[in-house]
Amino acid sequence: MDTTDPLIQFDEHGVCGYCRTYDRNLELHVHSGQEGQKRLAAIVEEVKRRGAGKRYDCVIGLSGGVDSSYTALTVKRLGLRPLAVHLDNGWDSETAVSNIHRIVEVLQIDLSTHVIDWEEFRDLQLAFLKASTPDSEIPTDHAIVALMYRTAWRIGVGHVITGYNYRTESHLSPAWSQGHYDWRYIRGIHRRFGRVPLRTFPRLSWWAYRKSLRSLVTVDVLDYVDYVKSDAKAKLERELGWRDYGGKHFESIYTRFYQGCMLPKKFGYDKRKTHLSSLVCAGQIGRDQALAQLAGEPYPPEAQREDRAYVIKKLGLTEEELEGILRLPKRSYWDYPSYGRVYKHALVKRAQALYHGLGSR
């Protein structure tokens, strides 16, 4: 991590705040060895108890990426009965589709795929590009979480098990992306720049999010096992015929192009820095290895040109329109309506303080 993140701070030893936070949160969230096994056994017992007599006892997300694929393998080996949920937003790579099919076939897991309305989603993606913020992946991330929660409520299970893990997914700068659960932010951008009504897009309203906190237990299962990403890939390849797709979240063609080409070109943000920093702090690669990877292209230039042409065609843009988007003034989450802006308001802060004060009496 470096000063391409405008919010980064370094101490007198040159250590950034993300690394300091990583060390603290590692103790809070990650449970390895026997302690992790003990905690995980208790979680599994509770999942089975709440799911007794039902066809499934939990919901998992499945993208074909390494984290979600290893989560599927782990959950199945723990003796749970998951329903895998996949959001098809129109950008799945052939490798991702192949991985998903292999996983559900070999592990004998049922799969529920939600094919998003393309005209709605295309319009929403274009709205985010026109909003000129660095977080055009927010609509997909939001829809995945909303779909998992909605599925859990529909089939009556109490646990959603994710592939998120603190070891390899820390160092996330709010300047680079935020508002994943903020439907007010997504809706505000679409109202300003979109044209197609979002009638079917999976959404998580404020009330639905509060409901999820009350009714569902989210388990980041990889925080309870000794998760080493390179070992996980090798195991998936060996046991499931899984194939690597070349980069963090590159199972999506749009993500590959946006993170590998547009973000660095327009904003100067290279998300490999966050991903590699997490692996360095986890002791899974060396800092010199990470810097060597950063010295090269995010992925082969020829593939970048192919992706650019594909994205332009699929979104219905021209080369000139894409270049116009790249030249738009840079904006951020705080430039648009959001729950974050509401919570920052002085009156809201006073109301929250009053509420917590009354609650402590």
C-alpha cells in the first residue's frame, strides 16, 4: 500500500494504519489450529440444529473463484447441507462457469442460479460509470449479498456461510470502494444517471439489512481453518478439477477489465496492492514477491485489448464514449445521496447518542 490511497497514514516507523489494524483484527476474527477447530465444531453443531428436518441447513455463495470454491469444499467436508447461490450478471468467464459446474457436480451440491435482468443491470452499470466513482463493482456486490439473504429467508435457514476471510481480504481502502450495503447510494446514482426502472434487481433496503442482522447468522468459515490461498488452489485443482482464472476476482470479465484497466488508468488505483498486502501480512508471500508482481501488467496486454472491445460492445458504448467516461471529473461515494451522509449529519449523531444513552440506563 502506498499514497495512491489518499486516506493512508504511516507511523514514525513507516508502517501504515492498515497493517496495524490487520494485526489487531487478526486476533479478533481469525481462529487457527485447535481453537479454530473447536469454535468451528460449535458453529457446525448449531447450523445442523437449526436446519434439522429441512432440505438445506445453510446458504453459500458460489462465484467459481478460489474463496467461494474452497468454502463449498469446506462446508461439504463438515457434513453440512448447503444450497449454493450464484448470481449470473452476464459477465461470467468461461473458466468461472466451468469451475462452478465442476464443484456442484463433484461435491453433489444443489445450485440456485439467479440470472439478472440484463437491461436493468446494464443500465445500472452505465449509471455508475457516468457517476465517475471508483466503485463500479458495488451493484454486483450488493446484489450477491441481497440474493444470499433473500434465498436464506425463502428456504427458511438461519445461516449464511461466506468465503470472505480476514487473512487475504483486508487493507480495503474506503477511498477506493464503499457503500456495498447502501441501497440509498445505489438508488441515488441510478436515479440521476439511469433510464431503465430497477424492477427486479436484487436489493437490500435498510430494513432488509436490519432484518438480516436479527434473523440470520453470517459465518466467515475460512477464518476458522488454516487457510492458505496457494494451498487452497492446489487442493481445488487436485480434488475438483478447478482451474485458476489469473487474478483476484478475475472470474468476472467486467471485474477483470475494470480493476485491471479502468481503475489504474482513471484513478491511479491498483487493487492488487490491497490483495497482495493482505497476503504479505498473512505471511503467505514475501514483500519482494508482491512488488515483483506489481511491476508487471495486471494481466496480458492482448487480453486487456480483447476485454476492452468486449466490454464496449456488451455495454453498447463506442470507443469515444468510453474515453469520455475516463475523462469525467473524479467523484466519490460522498458526492451522492447515501446512508453514510445521513449518519454523518449532526442531528442524527445527537439522536444516536441520546438513544444509546437511554439504552444504558
